[in-house]
Amino acid sequence: MSKKYTLLKKDGKARRGQFETPHGTIQTPVFMNVGTLAAIKGAVSSMDLKEIRCQVELSNTYHLHLRPSDKVVKKLGGLHQFMNWDRPILTDSGGFQVFSLAKMRKIKEEGVYFNSHIDGKKIFMGPEESMQIQSNLASTIAMAFDECIENPAPREYVERSVERTTRWLERCKTEMDRLNSMPDTINKEQMLFGINQGGVYEDIRIRHAKEITKMDLDGYAIGGLAVGETHEEMYKVIDAVVPHLPEDKPIYLMGVGTPSNILEAVDRGVDFFDCVLPARNGRHGNVFFSEGKLNLMNAKYELDNRPIDEGCECPTCKNYTRAYIRHLFKAKEMLAMRLCVLHNLYFYNKLMEDIRDAIEGGCFKQFKEEKLAQWEGR
Ligand SMILES: [Zn+2]
């Protein structure tokens, strides 16, 4: 297998790298912008994503399987063509949604039986089905189908679940290889990331990391975090797992998180991130800025003629004031959400650029401390 991840520079444990994909090179560390249903919630288009310098879009297997269905997307040429986005796309496996959204689920060795959260229809999804759906979507990177365990969970349950997740990963790999060799597959170079699980039990996490490393996948994710444990527990797990994952593959921390979480995880060797937080916060008028967070609904912004963030180069800050956006929220104009989501996603993408520069310059620790102090108003 040709080399896809190149480690360009290490600063402490923080990694500055490059990941080659069939849809272009990803500069890491990277934040993936979450477009669950092939669109960023808040009326942000793929054209907007280019303007706010998004590198990777993330879409959701479970949701797209239900609506419009992966078969429809395949007929329309795959996700890239469907949503008019020519850069990398990562699709999650559907596992997290099956375990968090679906009703009446039954986990068996072959996979999970559950009812659709939309119309209650009975559905089965196992490793093979997840790979088939993601192959139909033709994303750049597919995620392995795993069980996402809630925290806290009893040790015996976690142990049995992780063993099954390993067996599922082997099946994912076999099925992905088969699909990539089929003549009518849209993306025959689809990549597969495995997912480390094990709750907050470090020994189970480490054992699992070693097992999945043997499978020589394109990348590795740390899953099952940010689901109920404390930040300190999360950082302990990352500290324990990262040294047992291969250095020549990217590491993805799933579903994380706040700007501070991202800095802490980069400092522990993580390369890929995704989170609904910037878009979700933006839709409620909560915006990130150089001194932390502010809420535009607050009365004190009624006459505030400054942009959200004075130094920000995003399309929102270059053109509109806090007072105007506050008015749009009060008047329930859709534009309010759009402008705030654009700003928040730009803030995240720019943060990652600054992180990459700091690692290249060998001053990441200092950069991290300065940012944390600024955001916490120290
Ligand atoms: Zn801005």
C-alpha cells in the first residue's frame, strides 16, 4: 500500500501532517465540517464551505441511508456530485446514530436490528451493510461499523462489545476490499478508518488499539468519547491510546469538541476532528470570538456596531455588525443563523490553520497556553 499520511513535523506530541486522498491532500490537524444530510444546517452551501476554507466535509451514513437513500445518491453519481463538493468527504458508519437515535434496537453478532427514527420502519445494519451504503455514497473516507458504548458502562459489557467491534472491523475490511474491486463502484479507492473503543477502561482501549493496528487500515479513530465522561477522563484515554496507534497513520478523535478540547487533543497527537458544536451554537446566536464566546441575543448588543470578532476575516465579520445580526435573530430571519454558522465554522477552520502554523514554528505549547488564557479571560 502506498504511503498516504506524511508526518511533516512534530512539536512535543503535536503532529503537523499531510494526508493524500483521491479527492486531494488534507493538511492536518484538520477540523471536518459536519453536514449531516449532505448540507451544513443553517443554510450553508458547498460554495460557502470553500469560502470559509473547509478542507473536509463530513456526512452521515444513517441519515442519508434513510433520506434520500444511498441508492438514490449512487444513481446521481455519488455524494461529491450530488452536493457539488470536489474535496474530501468522510462518512461516519451510522453506528453512532443507530445507537443514539434509533428506537427498539437489538444488537446481534450479525449487526443491529432497529426501527427508523423517521417512520418506525424495521431496518438491519451490520458491517457489510454499512460499507455498502458508504460505497454507494462514494465518500473519500469510510468509517468502520462499531458499537458506540455509553459512559459509564460495566466493564464486562465493554469487554464483550469491544471484541465484537473487532470482529465487525475485520468484516468491514473484507467487504470494503470487495466493493472497491467492483466495476460499478464510484470511488474504487475508498479508504477505511478503524475505530478504537473501550469506554474509560484504559487497558481495554490499549489492547483494542494494538489489535486494530495489525489490520493496517488507512487511519484510526478514537470513538466513544464525549458521550458522558468528564474532559479529564477523555484526555486520560487519549494519552493512553495514542502511543499504541501507528505513527504513520492519521488519528481522528470523533465528535470532539470545543476549541479548548481540540487544542488539548492536538497536544496529545490527534490529527482529525469533527463536531456539530460550531454549527449548532451558531444557530442559537452563540458565537466564538478571540475572547471566548458571546450570545448575540443579549440586549447589550442592540447598538453594537462592531463585527462579531474585530480581527476575523470571515464573510460575516467583513460585512455585518453584532447589532444587525441580533436584529435578524429577534425578527426570526433565516439569515441570522446562516451568518453565525458561517462565522463559527470559519473560526474553527482558522483555528486549525493557526494550530498548523504553531506546530510548524515549534511553538505549539505557547500558542495553546495563550489561546486558553484568552478564551477563559485570564
Ligand atoms: Zn467572523
